[in-house]
Amino acid sequence: MDWLLGLLFGAGLFLLCIKDKPELLDLRLQKKADIHQKIVEMLHIRKGFKLTEFMIKFPFSTHPSLAGIAIDQQAKQICLINGDFEKEEISVRLIAYNTILDCELLVDGLSLLFSSAKTPVALSPAEQPANVKFPDSHTIKSVLLKLTIKDAKYPQHQIEFIEQAKGDGAFALQDAKKWHGLMVEIMSKGR
């Protein structure tokens, strides 16, 4: 359900970005729907993968790449999704829970939350990293969730929640924090 809200919110932001170009809107919204359907079909084809959580972030205008995560809680598998929006090319890669080494949430390049599979989920107050404080007037331009995976060839998976200041940074940050928390929970189950 959350992925659907995220998809609808992303579509709303997209509408604001190209409101003066209705012909582009129809094409891009159709392309988003086609890519979303293609990903869901690819996941259903994967033997034994039962989709329980799903999130994909589409680009707004400057970057053609898209990224996402799908989770099968029963099989303890995560599907990492990457692709090119313009070419409608998508790749999916299945990994086990225990292959996630750490998860970091970066806001405008600064680390806001960091969790590692090697450290306990609940840290004492003395061990907590210093909280990053932004001034009230700060406009969030980038919210990035970065996973480090036990894989020599592709050790990182990154998902940008917003790509331009035109987006709602507060909503993107809230969504990214939810997914960071989910990744922390997954890392604790993968031990």
C-alpha cells in the first residue's frame, strides 16, 4: 500500500514539473505505468518470489536511471531493481537478507542514519551518531538510501528519493526513513 502512495505522490510531483507540456505528460505517465507493470511481471516470474513490500523511484527529468527494492519476507529475499527510464530497460537481482552489510540514509550528501549488520540494532545513547540538524529554511535537494551488499561485482545499491528541489523533500525524507527502518529490521533478521 505504501508503494502505491509513493507512486501516486511521484506522479503528482511529475505533473507539477511538466504541467505546461501535456503531450509529454501522457507519454511519460504511460511509460511509468509500463515500467511498473514490467517490474511486477518480472518479479512474479521469479520462482518462489512473493512480493510483500515494493518501492521504485522514477526520475523526474535530468537522470534516466530508476531504482527500487522489492521484498519477499517469507523467503527472506530482496530484489534490487535498476534500470533506464528512457530506454525502458530494467534489471532485477535477488539477494538474501544476510548479504546486506549496511544501510545509510544521506540527506544532501550528509549521513543522517547509518546501520550496520555487524552492530546491534539498538545503540546506547553514547554510541548514537550525532544528529544532523538542518536550518528550518533549508530546502532538501537530495534524499539517498544507500545499501552496501556482500557482492564484489556490485557492492552498492542506491535509491534517490528526490532528484530536484521541486519535489517535497520532507515527504521524501519521511519515506526514506521508513525504508531505512525496514532495511534495519531486515538486517537483524539476516544475522
